[in-house]
Amino acid sequence: MELFAFPVNLILALVWGGIILWLWKDYRRSVFVRWFLSPLATLSSILLFGSGCLVAGFAGVECTRSWWFTSELFFMMTVLAFVLLRGLRDAGGKLRYRFILNHFGLLTVLVSLFFGSPDKDVLRLSLTPGMTSDIAYREDGSMDKLRYEVCLEDFRTDYYENGVPSVYEATISMDGKTVSLKVNSPYAARFAEQIYLVSASGPQAQGGCVLQVVRQPWKWLTVIGIILMVTGAVLLFVQGPQTLSGHREE
């Protein structure tokens, strides 16, 4: 994935966008473009992407980086781009703004997921109480220096009666703040950088834990897309459903 990291992914995004606009401008009536605008293409993209999300949810997050999931995401993104261009030409009145907000917002989210994935960075660091570090490691063993120091103040594990851990909780200090971390409750160290508590590390007597730092530089684009979709949904709720001609649907 590093091969397609910034700036290669940004260049590919611009090339993809340029090809879509070129096809729409010069080959709008071609069989190729018309197929992408067909109900079959829309339905296929939704079913394929939906099934891919279900498989990824049951099989694990790493599936989202597989070739088949990436292909499904690219297919849906391309279909949506052509549908958006057609809607910009055909939609009018209040419907035009709702259409743009909803479809452009969704397209923005998909673009951030597809082209931003290679820039996602996952690092881990193992700490014991009282230990301070700003060095984290990737899965391949490469090292990276964090922009802050993390100190593990305390680590606590609660157990069920059968001896199975019920709660992991770590208290860390960083940037002059004391933060409590639990599994699946990350702390936002930066806008696009979150710290997760992963698990305990070493013997129980050490009271150590493993923290995971996840960097997502394209997160800002995802947030913009979500805001656009929420705005479009609010307009749909306030104004009610309408057809392209402006009449209410029965």
C-alpha cells in the first residue's frame, strides 16, 4: 500500500476525476457511460459494496484492503460520480441542492476511503506504569517518533468470577493532560490521530499495556462528506420528498 501513499494517491485521484469529466463531456452518449448511468449499474454497485461491508464486518477490518473490496468501492464510486454529473444537469429547484449535498457528500466519503487508505498509519507502543515514551512501531517493525510523549500512570484489569478479564483501563498523561483509556474508547490526540487501548502486555504483575496510535490524514475529507450528507438529509426532512419537476411524490 505504501506504493500508493501520498502524493501518488492524490495524483491518481485527480487523474480519475479528470477521466470521469472527460468521458462525461465527450462520450456522454456512449454505451460505456450510459451503462454506468443505468439502474442495473446502480443496483449492482449497492449490492456489491453492501455485501463487501458485511464480509469485512464478519471477517475482519483487514478485508477492507483486499483487492475485491477495493474493486467494489471503486466501482460504486465511479457509478456515483456519473450519477452526480447527470443530476447536476437535470435536477432543479430545491431538489437540486438536496441532490448535490447527499450525492456529493457520499462521493466525498468514498473518495476519502479509497484514495486515503494508503496514508493510514497504525503504530503500537508497549508501556509499563511510570514509563514514558514517544517511540512507536509498525507491524513490519519500522519505528516512528510521535509528536508527543505518552506516560502510563496506571493500568487496571477487572475480572469476571471465572477469571476472564472484563475491563481493561489505562490512565495516561500526555500534552499536560490525564486521559483514561478503555478498549474501544479511543482518545483523539490530534484531529486525525487517535490512541486506542489494545490489551495488557507481559505478566500481570507488571501492569503494562499496549497502546495503538492510528493516523488518518484524509479524515477531514470524510468529515466534510458526512456533514454534507447530514445537511442534505435535514433538507429532505424539512422540505419533504419531491420529484424532479418539483411535485410531491404520492
